Amino acid sequence: MTKFGAILAIGMLDIGGRNLSISLTTKSGIPKLEAIAGILVFWQYWNWFPYVNFIGLALSPSMFIGVTSNLKIPINFKLNSACKPSLFDYPANIPK
């Protein structure tokens, strides 16, 4: 049973193709009640493991999409970031 926790944790790291994160508030700081309820129910998964599906209520996209005012893909698009490139690297694969 101890391996189940590790498998669940790796699955949560890879959730949504590694493009989702757990967010309990909106971008303006207002609490998202459905996300909070989803996390609270998820914490009870050891009593009944199908509760793990409730974590989906707390997920938010964490990608950056650039479009024009007409919702078209721009030709010349640049994003400047002061962060280290390693911050955006994918985690290394876990050896078998």
C-alpha cells in the first residue's frame, strides 16, 4: 500500500500534461468554493479512494497562450521573463 502514495504523487505532478496546478483562489484573490470543496473531499481519500477524483475541481491551467484581439495566433510573439530557464524545465523522468 505504500507504493500507492508514490504513484498518486507522481500522477499529480503529471496532471494535465504538466500544464495544470492546484489553485484555491481566482487571479483576483477571491476564494473558489468549488476548488476548496474539492480539496476537502480529496483529503478524505484514504477512507474511500474514489474521492481522489475530486482534485479535478481545484485544477487551473498554468500555461501562457498568446492571441491577437481577433483570437488569431500572432506571427511575431515574444515573452520576456526574468526567471531562470530551469524553473520552466520539465521534471526528469523517474527511472524504472
